[in-house]
Amino acid sequence: MDKIKMVTPLVEMDGDEMTRILWKIIKEELLLPFIDLKTEYYDLGLEHRNETEDQVTIASAEATKKYGVAVKCATITPNAARMTEYHLKEMWKSPNGTIRSILDGTVFRAPIVVKGIEPCVKNWQKPITIARHAYGDIYKNVEMKISGAGKAELVFTAADGTEMREVIHKFEGEGILQGVHNTDASISSFARACFNYALDTKQDLWFGAKDTISKKYDHNFKDIFQEIYDEEYKEKFEAAEIEYFYSLIDDIVARVMKAKGGFIWACKNYDGDVMSDMVSSAFGSLAMMTSVLVSPAGVYEYEAAHGTVQRHYYKHLKGEETSTNSVATIFAWTGALRKRGELDATAELVQFADKLEKATLATIESGKMTKDLALITTLKDVTVLNSADFIKEVRRTYETM
């Protein structure tokens, strides 16, 4: 059987630890036997990022702008312990944060729903998609440790030299400070990405923030969303018979817990980081969630929503068997390949992505799965497979479909 041809390359961003191991097996077992795979490869493993002083991350984001579609493996965001472990020159920034900033994108995350893995929230019947703003807030913060008494002020110096000042706090002893920012341009891009995605997927859009407390910062998000909706999207939403509404995030959380699902929940950057993990865990597993970064220019970067599975990697290095869930990483590849096929009008590539996703879910539904799913499934007499054997079983399923 001839391999499926690709017209345009994908940008391939390799990563770290156990997900890097899975990445290689997925390519060998599920992709290369069936596709004449074209990628422009970038090694975003922490060691190579350190060697290149993180220029490889910037280069990968610029390549994504060029080619339009990327697929990314999970990567390490270093902390103090990683500084020592990897002998880092400095504590490099989150690759995801760097890429999001360069692409000016919004992250959409949705759980992968499969029979036999039931949501913890019994009334959730359809996936809930988290739309996470991908710029600013604590991810571009400035922090300061205060050593003693003094006055902290927020100061803005305009281009003409005039100043605005607000007293933050009068310290009587030690403490901490944090400064965060955002821009109207980024918030507007976030709003339009959410509205467009809602129209594309025919889903209601909910947005929540804390404007009653943050009367300028969060209120600005609320106002920009409403202004853009009223001027550009209200009639389109009404024609599509979908709804947009804003409420306090407290109220949104309460509504989400009582809802049936099937909508998009727009969140500010930190809220989306936390709530996407909550939603994915409640639907079954952090390893069962798709993630795609969508830029206003129509550039797409697909990845798994989870981390590098450090604990399993250390076991792997000792020669011990692991049973690591690779589903979200498989779906990162299928998402990118499907989008590449759509943009290049390569129907065979789209069909391959669809079939591989069905094979992955069918494997689980047949009772063959990794340990994390076996612990929570409602299926009886399941077979627990190790990391590599699960991927090989998906291939067997694919080849018999």
C-alpha cells in the first residue's frame, strides 16, 4: 500500500522526558508506516534549548508562522531543581509561553471522550472546551521580594514623560510584590479567536472574570469582549443560534458544574491553566485532553495538554516498565495532520487522522488501555498495557479497521 503523500511540511517540536520517548514510538508505529511524513524538525528538549540559549524555541515559532501548522511534544519549564539537574545557563522561560507570545494565539483545550471512562461530574454529557488566553498575567509578571518596611507604588511613565501613580501597599515588614500586565490588542485577539472558534464549532461561548474586584484589569476584558461581540459577532451568533454571555467567574464555575457540556469556556491565562486541568481530570485523565493554539492569522499548533511525565521517565531510565498514557500525544499528531490535510486539500491525510483517532478510542473501548485508565474505567476485565504495547495495539486496531 502506497504511503500518503504530504504537500507541505508540519513543524515538529520534539520535547522532554517520557513524552519524548512516546513521541518516537508514535512516529515509528503509527505514522511512518502509513505517511510519507514531511516535517521541519526542532529539538525543544531542555538540553538543546540550553545549548542554543533558547533560540531554538523562537525559531520553531517563526517556522510555525511560515508553514501554518505545528505539532509539539510536552516540554520542561525549568525551576531551581531543573537548573541543577540539567546544568542550565539560566532558568529558561516556558517554551509554550514563548510560542504563544510570538503567535499571539489562544489555546483551546477539550477532553477526549471515550466509552468506559465516565466523567466525575455525572451530568457532563459532552466535552467542555477551555479557551485560554495565551498572553500576559502572571506568565509575564515582574516579581520582587521586599526585605523590610517601605512603600510600594505602581508607576506608569507615558511617552511624553508624564506619570501616573498608585500606592500598592505600605509595608511594615518583609513581603512580596508582583506586577502583571496585558494589552488591549492581545485581549481583542483573544476575543475574536473565541468568537470565531464558537462559530466554527457551533458552540455557545461563556466568559468569566472578576470585574467586581478587579474593576480596571478584569473589567477591561469584559468590556472589550462585549464591544467586539456587539459590533462584529452578535448577528452571526444569532444566525448560528448560539449564545455568548459574560458572568463573574464564581457564577460560571457554578454553572459549569451543573451543565451538560458542549460549550466553550473562555478564561484568562491563569484561570485557563488551572481550569483546563480541572476539566480534563474530571472527565477522566490529564492524558485525555487535546490542546491547540490558534493565532488570529490562522496558524495552528497542536500539543498534549499534560506535562512530560517525569516520574515515569525516571522509571524508564532505570529499565523499569511504564504504562504511560499516550492518547493526547497521538491526538496532537492527528490534529496537526488533519489541519495540514484540510489546508492542503489532501483528503487522504484528513481521513488518516480520523481513522487513527477512531482506532485509538476503539482500542480503549475494547478493554485494552494504560494503567491510569484501567484504574478508573467502568469496563470489566480490562487488559493493562505498557507504554509501547498500547501504541502497538492501536496500530493493530488501525490495520484491521
